Amino acid sequence: MRFRTALLGAVALTALTGAASAERGSDGQVNIIYWQAPSILNPFLSGGTKEVESASLVIEPLVRFDETGEMVPWLAESIPTVENGGVAEDLTKITWTLKEGVLWSDGTPLTAEDAVFTWEYCTHPEGGCAQSSYFDGVSSVVAVDDRTIEVNFAAPKPFPYTAFVGSESPIIQKAQFADCLGAKAPECTEANFAPIGTGPFVVTDFRPNDVVQFAANENFREAGKPAFATVLFKGGGDATAAARSVMETGEFDYAWNLQIDPNVLSSMEAKGLGKVVTAFATSVERIHVNQTDPNPSLGAERATLAHPHPFLTDPTIGQALSMAIDRSLIADVGYGAGGQPTCNVLPAPAAYASTANDGCLVQDIEGAKKLLDDAGWVPGPDGVRVKDGVRLSLTYQTSTNAVRQDTQALVKQWWSEIGVETELRNIDASVFFGGDPGSPDTFQKFYADVEMYTNNFAGVDPEAYMANWRCSEIPSPETQWQGSNMQRFCSEEYDALVDKMSQTANLEERGALAKQMNDMLMQSYSIIPLIHRGNPSAHAVTLEGVRMNDWDSEIWNIKDWSRAK
Amino acid sequence: MTEPTAAAPLSDPANRPPRNQWWDVLDQFRTHRGALIGAIVFIVMVATVLLGPWVWSIDPTYIDIRARNQGPTFAHPLGTDQLGRDMLARMMAGGKVSIAVGFTAMLLSLFLGTLIGLLAGYFKNLDGPLMRFTDLFLALPLLPLLLVMVMLFREALSARFGPETGVFILIVVAIGITSWMQTARIVRGDVLALKEREFVLAARSIGTPSRRMILRHILPNVMSPVMVSATLGIANAIITESALSFLGLGFPPDFPTWGRLLFDAVDYLQQYPSRVIWPGLAISLTVLSVNYMGDGLRDALDPRIRGR
Amino acid sequence: MFTYTVRRLLLAIPTLLFISLIIFLLLDLAPGDPTAQLPLTIPPEVREKIRESLGLGQPVYVRYLLWLKQFLVAEPLHVFDTMFGTGFADGMQRVISWQTRSPVADIIAQRMPQTLWVVGLSYVIGTLIALPIGIISAYRQYSWFDQIGALVSMIGYSVPTFFTGVLLIVVFAVNLGWFPSIYDTTHVVDSWDAFVFQVRQMAMPVFVLALYNAAQISRFMRASMLDNLAQDYVRTARAKGMSEKVVVLLHVLRNSMIPVVTVIALGVPTIFGGAIITEQVFKVNGLGQLLITAIYANDIPMVQTLTFIFAVLIVLFNLIADVLYGMLDPRIRYD
């Protein structure tokens, strides 16, 4: 500790040359805790949030999203549009101009060649680049001159802001990674652990899955920034411990992803050392309702389209299940300020959010009962409704997580009130979300009647997200159970809307289409949305400038952070 | 045996009918104060857990959301949890599972460990293979092993024995077969030394068959480390059970067990400390009572101590 | 005894190869996927590409042989190279972790110090306090010392570290502020103050683990001492007029050590395995945390390498225990 403070002093002294008001490195050290530690600082080789966000201190994209989801030019001078001529009329080309005089932390200039190289690096067939979907539809990236980058698309791209936009698609330095293409990518340990960037900080020490130390970038383009001389980026432990270290012991200044009981969080906050901040983007905790029959007796054809579900294909049942849920209470118990009840699977940005389904916000047990009564489902001797010998009995699976288990217990009780029997199951997250076709417990196989998890989409454009529910996306043995249409929803009409959206450029029309698709899904009751989830983090009260953001890296503006005097 | 006559007073040792040695063991056990208290505590706990739900009939999974996070009240003597479920009912329901799992898994692990340890220690040509087998089990990573077991056997067992019994068997077997190795190594070490002792030599020289040698002469002499293993094993099994339920290998998530109640309550340590204390106390009491019963049993089985 | 040791060492080679194969097959069979922890926004095709780039497209025996070659040839050669500045391992692929895309051995070396400091020290402390407690508890059976010893050790063993650890943090880090709640692995001990800080940050995890270890070892020590104290040779030794100290500490203790030696020999390899829960509670980030994160991320090369080193230590220390039996009790013969 001593040693480090001494070092800080030295760094601070060297920085004492500029203006007196805001000097680079004048605020000492900021301590950040991510209870899951980054294992690599090259987000192209690991797409995990922890890697992307820790690397965002160092490497940057052309454009970031701010906390409202608006695009902010970062390395680019401005946002190209059709109006200003940056995007071609036929939507097959977008032209970016780099800011003038941007230097890499090693002092060399950033050029368009670096962007071209980044595209080559991430689309190399043997590289296994985790972010390659950002270059989907990109036919070439061309360096017109040192500061002009041209991205060409194979087909018209109505929303061209994917490549080099947002924290998951940053630009890496050609000089550093030139020998790391394709299969050689993992051999460049040094580059992967300490990428050279244009960002406010440079890596001084990286210990995988443990701790990263950063120091201010002397060549950073904004004078006087960052205010902090060093960053300690620690990992390990769990969310409660991370919250405690910021709000109870004050050892750390910023803690990430604190999804714990809101009661516990607020009682920690009451000590006055730290503050919880929450940002909302597009994450929705939802229940998927299996449209196919998961009965084990079906063997290999279990949970495939060959066998429709005995009762869940009927929207009436799904509607009753949805009506029985008190979403505000779930938000209250499990999420606090970090969650709002929602009736849409596409809750944001505002232009895409439908209001047609908001009736679900109010719990209506009686209404649900009546719905089932009218449909001919009558309570049997044990209180479970029966019709033609079929019992309304469900298995309900989700990943292991305290909040999810509480939600499960609540929902089970409400469903039992309307005469639906529920058996709960929890599965370890690494198995549940793993795509292992050999395991019966993955969320793709969906060997249960209903399952619950959170999904979202990156950036602000829902086109790819809504395409998740095409018929062709249904996981099945033929696709090795890959696919994103978990509930096996299939409608030609829906598929047609997806195609239409991919050809529509007008933002208003796109909004209308997205809403229409959302409503179609909601009214099929194959997805029961529960909570629009925010991302809660905490920062010390002495830390200023935090603008919590869930559209980009949540520490996207660390260059503006400073210590309160 | 003829009926005792008044002419032969029982007080005369020579006339007393030959008495089963287990009566002596029981007598000795009863004079061991720790063992007696341990046994009483244990029986009280088992009785509470088994008979309690008849008296205290609140459903342990029933959610009364308006009564959440309550302290002890008349309606909820141990308070309620974050969803308003009654803690007393949950403690009783959890105890049933934890004691059953802890005891059965401990017995299974003890049986396997003692058997393998005895065989390896006594028979020279079994020693190598059995101990290498033990090394293998010691080296296997626990988590992937458990995940494989769930994947392969859960559905088969559920189909065969019904979901609850199936899960119970799976958990007990999973804990049992991953925790016998220490007992086996310890028993073997002791047997290696014991079989060179004079009394074993003497027994062997009169032609005692191996089976009788092991059961009558060797086994009683390794009882004390086995008893310690039993005590430690039951604590281990109760805690491991809670770890299993996080992997999705255990009982359904709304099904309470002591280990799980304790784990869930750790986050609330500062706000509601009583929620940690109850399951922690229950586990410790169980382990302590088993420890003292084990002590008493060991003393009672030792003919040198008996009657002292 | 020497020939026995040599024979066992030779036999250990096929045993370990077999164990490594079983571990590999187990890890391969276990459900899981190295891309499971990635955000759901990454589409399935990209995931498939990632899996291929990790070599998962190959059949299992190819992957096993590759790992074997990397671990048994490339890694030792690399160590040789760095020691003598030679270049035998140039161009040879080392064992590469899937999470970090860097050599597994380097990360293990990075994690060793904190694990040895915390877990190793707590084992030493645990053993050192357990032996006298066990001896005194047995010698004065049912005394107040014995009763308190039983109580403390049973609570120490039955209350899991995920609870005791958090309790200590709440009391000593949050309320009293004596110790840091987060272990600083970058801390360098280069002065007295730095040493004091190191002691402060180690205090709580070492205490928790030492209590747990001591509980276990002292119970075995006590039980085994009790067995021996009642033996005839003790009476003989006393009758011969030996001092109580000699009888207990020389004769009884030596004969009681066999189970204790077994337990300690089983415990030493687990130091290398790290203490998963304690390391997590105190954010020590040692080998235990490395193993558990690797398991959750399905980082098979990392898990395989760590478990295999663990297996080597187990085989080695069980052999050491067997040799020690022969020294403690010369009547034990293996050939």
C-alpha cells in the first residue's frame, strides 16, 4: 500500500505541469471491483461483459452510446447519416472520419488502416472472434485516406451503425496485432493481456481472473483527463461482498452488477459511504412457454415441433398464467430500484416500446380463474384443473440465482391459486446457458414446460433481436439444439414482418414493425415478460462523474470521473 | 434355558443366565453422561422434525408476502424469511431432509470407506489396486463428477423411484461415493499396524478364518477413527447437500434444508441475524450430539474400558 | 523399504496416466460449454466458431493426446529453456487456457504465492495447534479442557466457512475496521509496514481455515491417543518407572500417529487445491478460485492441468504416508 501511494505521488507530481484546475492524474487512484474478474483484455477473444468493460478503459470504438441510448461520436468526428452524406443513399456504404490527432498510447497516430485491420482480425475464419456478428453483412472495410474509413455492405443495411460502434466493437492497433491473425490469436498473450489503445488508461499489470492495474494514458487526446492517475480493477468474491466493500468498508470506489436483495442493498446504502445507481437498457426477465411437448416418453422427439404441447399452445392458458402474476411484487421483492414490471419483451428504446399489452401490469387472479373456467378447465379433487384427462401441471426451470428462486416460489404460489400445479427446478448457470448438446438441462433443449431467464440485445437496434423468433431459429436435434427461438414459436406472418424490417430504413416504420412483432409474440402468450431489468452498481459518494449506462460499457466515461474535493 | 427358580438368586454371578454382550454395551453407553445427553438431544431433534409438522401445520413453502422479514412473533415463533415463509416450519421441514441425507450419506460413506480400508489393509494383494483406486477418487474433480452424475442418472432414477426418492438416492449416493476415501486411508493405516500385533498373530495361529479375523478382531480395534469419521462425515454431508442444490442436483429450490437455509441467510447476516443462527445451531447440535454418541459408543464397545 | 518406495514410484507413472485419462473423459462428458458465460447477445453461429477455434471440433482422443504432449513435453522443455536460456521448446504449443488464451502454467505460478501464504500457513497453524489439543484432550479425557475442545472443534467443523468467513468480515472489517475485507494480491512485502499489512490481510482467512483444519486433526489425534493409552504396553512402561512425559510423548504418541499421519498426508495436497470457499469469501484469488472459475467457464485445459497436478501430489503424499507408517511402526512391512 505504502509503495503504491508513493508511486501515486510521483505520478501526480509529474502531472503538475498543466493547468491548475484539472490535471491529468491529480486525483490519485480509483478502486473498481467487478466480482467476476476479467480473464483477458481482448474483447474479441472473449465476449464476456467483464472483459468488454475492463478493456473499455483502453480500447475504444468510433461511437459510443450514452446513458439515454443516444450515439456519441468517440473516435469519429461525427455521426454519418444519409442526410449529411455519410451513409450512401442505397444504404450499402457508411463513411466515417476519425478525429484529428488521435494517438495510440505508444505515441503513434491512429489511422484508418487500424480499423481495416480490426475488421480483418475479427472476421478471420480461424480466429473465433466473439464479436464477429458486428461485421455481419460487411463486404469490405476500406481506408480511403489516413482518417477516412469506408464500410461497405453486401446488401442495403438500414441500420449501418454496427461495425466499430459500441464497447463490443472497438478498434485495435494494427502494429500490435499484425502477427496475431486467425489461429495465431491466442499465441499473442502479451497483446491480449495489455492491448495498446487510444483510451484514457494503459494497462500496467494484468493478472487473469484476479486484478488489473491501469495508469493514465499520457497520450490521451483530451487535455487534463483522466483525473485519476491509476485504476485498480479487482475481481473475485460475490455481489454482496462487492457491495459491502464500497458501501460499508469504503475500500473500493465502484462495484459492478449488484443483483442482490434490494433490502440488503438499501440498508448498506443507508450507511452513507456509497450510492446505488441503476441503468436500464433492454434486459427483460421473462418466462418462455414451451409450445412443444417435453414429455420424456417421447424420446428423441421430445420438445420438438413434431409434438405440440398438450395445452400450452392454447393462448388462453398462457394468458391466465400471465394474469395470475403480480409483477410489481416480484420487482419489489427481488429487484427494488433495479427492476420495473413490464408487459413487453421489447421494452426499450422508447421508439420501439409497445403499450398495447399494459393490462398485464395488474394482477387478476379472479380473471385468470374465469378464463380457465370458460375454457372448460375445471378444478379436480386436488385443486388442479383438468380437461379431457389433461392436468394443468407444469415444470418450471431456471438458472440458480437467489432472486430467480424467490421469483419461482412466488409464481408457483400464484399459479396454484388459479389451479395450476408447478414443480420447480433450478440448474447451475454454466450448464443451463451452455450449449452442450449432450446435457438435458440446457435452456435450448427446454425439457420443461416453462423456463425463465433474462435476455437483451446489444446496442439500440432490435432487428436482430426480433429475428430470434423466426421459425428457422427453433432449436432441434437437426441443428444440434442451436437456435434462439426457445419457446418454439412459429408463425409465417411473423417471419414476413422480420423480412420486412430488414428492408425498411425509415426509423418510424421500423418502430411500428418492431411493436407489431412484439405484440404478436405477447398475444401468443408464448413469452410472459416479467421485469424490465436495470443494472445496479454502486459508487462511493466521493466519486464524481459516474453516468451509469447500460447501452455501452457502464464505465464508458471513466475519463470524466474525479474525486470530490 | 429353564425358567429361573427362586433357589438360584440372580445376585450370584455364577447363576446368572449368560448375558448377551450387547447388554453390557448398552449399560456402558448409559453410564456415559455425554453419550446420554447426546442421544437425548438427537432424539428430541428427530422427534421435533418428524412430529413437529403435525403440531405446527403451516406449509413451509406457503408465502405470506405481507408478513415478510418478521422477527419472532406469536404467529411465527422463529420469524419469517424474505418471502414471508414461516421459519419454524421451514426449519422442521429442512431438518427432516438434512438429518436423513446426512445420516444415510454418512453411513454409506462409512461403510464404503471401512470396507475398502479393511480389505486393503488386511489382504496384501488387494492393497495396491484398492489404494490406487482410492487415489483416483481423491483426484477426481468433485463438481464435474457431480454434474455428470446428474446428467446420467437423474431422469432414470426419477422414473424408477419417483422424483423425490430418486433425488434422495442420487444425493446420498453422490455424497457417499465422493467422501469415503479419507476413512478408507485411515482404516487401512490402522489395519496395517494392527495385523502385526500379537493378538492377531495368536488368533491366526489357531486357524481363525479371515472373515472372522476381520470382523471380530480387527474391526473393533479401528472403531475409534471410524467414529470420528462418522461425526465429521455427518457435518460434511449436511453442508454438501446444500452445495448440491445450487448445482441443480438437489431437491427443488423451494424445498428447504438446513444447509440451504444457512446459505440463503448469510446475505441477511446483518439485518436478520436470527435467520442464520437457527440453521447454524441445528447443524452444530446434530453434529455435536453425534460426536458424543460416537464417543459413548466407542467407549462402550471397548472391553478394556467397559466396566471400569 | 527402499525397494518398496522405488517400486511404488515406478507404479505411480501408469497410475497417473490412467488417472489423467479418467479425468479428461470425465471433463469431456460433463455438461458444459466454454461459451456458456458469454452474453446471450452473441449468436449461435459465432459460438460455434469460438468452440472450433478452441479445438473442440477434434475427437476426444486427439485432444487428450495433445494435452498429454503439451503437458509432458512442451511444458518441461519450456521450464528448461527459461532456466538455461536454450530454445528446445520454440514453436511448441504449451497448455493454453481457454479463458485467458495464455499458458496455464504461467497463471498457476502467479497464483501460487497467495495460496501458499494463506492456505499453506493455515494448514501448518491448524496442525500445530491440533496436535497438542488432541493429546491433552485424550490424556485428560472428559476434563473441562476436553469438553471445550470437543465443543469448539465440532462447531469449527460443522459451521461452514461461507458463514464464519462472512461473520468475521462483518465483525472485524465492517464494524471494527481492523482488517481489510478484500485481499490485495498485488501487495509486495518490502518493509516492516508492508509486512504488518500482509499479516492483517491474512489474519481472517488464515483463522477460518486453521480452525477448520485443527478441528478435524485434533479429533483424530484424540481418538487415536485414547486407543493407545488403554493398551498393555502403557501399563508396562509405567510399571517400569518411566516418567509420564516419556510414556505419553514418546511411546503413546508415536503409536497414535498413524491415523494422524494419514489425515495430514491427505490434507497437504489440498493446500495446492486451494480453499475454494474461503478464497472466494476473502477474495484471495488463489488456486482454489482459479479452479472454480475454470470449472464454471468449462476451461478444460486449465481444469485438467490443475487436477492432474493435484493427482500427482495425492499419489506422492500417500506414498510418503505409507513410508512413514513403516517408520512409526517397524512391524509394518509391505514386501
